[in-house]
Amino acid sequence: MIIILDLDDTLYEEVRYVKSGFRVVAKMLEAEYSLPFEECYLRMCSFLPNNRGKIFDEVLLHFGCFSPELVSKCLNIYRNHTPTLELFEDVIHFLLRFPKMKKYIVTDGNPKVQRAKIQALQLKKFDIYYYLTHIWGVEYEKPNPLAFQLICEREQIPTNQAVYFGDNQTKDFVGITPLGFKTVQILRGNYKNLNLPLEYKAQRSINSFDEVTNDFFHTL
């Protein structure tokens, strides 16, 4: 059996990355455009967790200094900042509990941003390989199963020998469960209380990675 993991809100709290980026952008706006740091930062945070589309546009419009160029500058600073992140405690326990099991991450999003997160979380010390779906194009993000199929080809195993842990019912499981992958939802983040049709749901759910034992794997 091999382990495949989602990244955001599965291994760490994604909002910490978002807020660390907001802080860096707010500091730049204060230093270069004399905008009040605290008000900028709090206004950015006020759009969370649901509105993530045009936050910088809205903040700059509020302060009367909107321009497409400044929005692009804010985005570049956000995407290129070095975050300070920590794994959930139960994730650390989980990774240490199964040192001999092969582990992979499959994650969507800007590859540069996702690499920065992986580096900040120091996942290298756990010998985890990762697949960034947007390297191939956004059409290959989850629920597209390509990354999962490539992992099985690399490991030379059938799909039923891979178990995937994720948090997002809307896309994490619907593309791979029909192919025979084992699927487990970690109940945290913005998607823990969704009630979607059966085909979107994982086969099992957990509240903590501390629930995952050798016996748990044997019952999948």
C-alpha cells in the first residue's frame, strides 16, 4: 500500500499561507504607497474564507489607488513570498508512524506557490514525492486522475494499492474512486460539512490522522 496526500488544508492550515502573503503585500503598500498597514491587512482578511478572487482589486479601489499594474505587483509579491508554515500535529505523528510506506502529494495550484509551501513545511525530510498538476495545465487538476495514474505506474502497483487522503469533496475523490483507488476524507477545512451526492464522497472519513493505524489500512 502507498499513501497519496492532498496538501492544502489536509497537511496544514491553508489560511496561514494566505494571511502571510497578505502581510507581505500590506507591508509593501505601506512602504511604497503610504497606505496604512493594519487597515490594508485587515481589509484583505475580511474577504476570507469564501471570496478569493479579486481581493487586491477591492482593497486598492477602497484606497483610491487601483491600477492593473499595481494589482499585478501585489499578486507577484504574494505568489513569490516565503511563507512560514507548520504541519498539523496529527500529520507529523502520521508521517512518522509509517516511515516505510511510500508517500506522495498531489496538489493543484500555481506550481511555484505550491513548491514554496512544500519547502516551508519541510516535507523533504519525510521522503515525500510530489506531483504538481498545473505543470501539465489546469485541465489536469483534480478530479483529473492523471497524477494518480502516473504514481501507480511509477510504483508498478494496481490502483487498489493506493490510498488517497484529501479534504475537498468537490474534486478530490470523484475522479479516482471509480478507478479503484482507496479514498479517505479528513474532516477539516471549508469542505468538512458538505453533503454532496455519493459519487463525490470518499469511502471513509476521519477527524484526525491519529485515527490511521495499521488496522485502519487493513480495513480499507
